[in-house]
Amino acid sequence: MCGEGWYNFGCSAVCAYLLPPLGVFWRFGCGCEFWICLLLTLCGYLPGVIYAVCMIGFDVPKPGDEHFEARTNFCLSAVCAYIVPPLGVFWRFGLGVEFWICLLLTLCGYIPGIIYAACIIGCEDPHARHAELLEEGGHRSF
């Protein structure tokens, strides 16, 4: 709906955690995906979140889409982050600063941990991060 790119992807992912139909609407518009998500969310918050994260994370790749593997990684880390926020951040970024911040916030309360995990997983561009690590001399695969 709002165009392609990591910004749209990140915003829809964050919205999928907080209000699942809004995240699906942001990504796909007011189509059948939105109505299914709304119905699942009305039946229970957790089914709506799982549906929204899976729909956004496993969005059908377009021909020549080199980011499909990154989206699969995103979806798995998002599901893990919903259950145990530091686990999802660890899945996506490893044992870095993001993990320790998320662990500290989760120890302070589940809600701060999950909000941080949703924001960092949804809004971080993994390709920019990979390039930044290579410039610093670190060799890490994503």
C-alpha cells in the first residue's frame, strides 16, 4: 500500500505487533488479508499477531527478489520475539548490544521488552547493518 522498501516493511511489522490489522493494512491495503486479520484479532489477539507477522514476513517474493531469505529470517525472529523478546533479537542480530538492551528491558517487564524487540527487528535494515560491520572489519553472516 505505502510502497516497497524496508521502511514500509519495518513500519508494518511494528504495527503488526501492536495492532495486527493495522500492520496488514499498512502493507497490503484493505484487501482480503486485512479482513482475515481483523477477524482473527477479534477472535483473539494472539491469532491476529501470528497471522499478521506471517503475512508480512513471508510476503510473496517478486521475480528477482534477492531479499526473500532476509524476510524469512525476519519472520522467524519476529515470532521468537513475541514469545521471548531477547530470543528474537538474538536470532536477528546475535549477541550484540541490541540483545543486552532487550534482555534488560524484558527483565524490567515483558511489555517494554516486546516493544523494543518489535521496533529493533522491524525497523533495522539488515543490509545496511551488514555493510556497517564489514566496514568495521567484522565478518559476520546474516
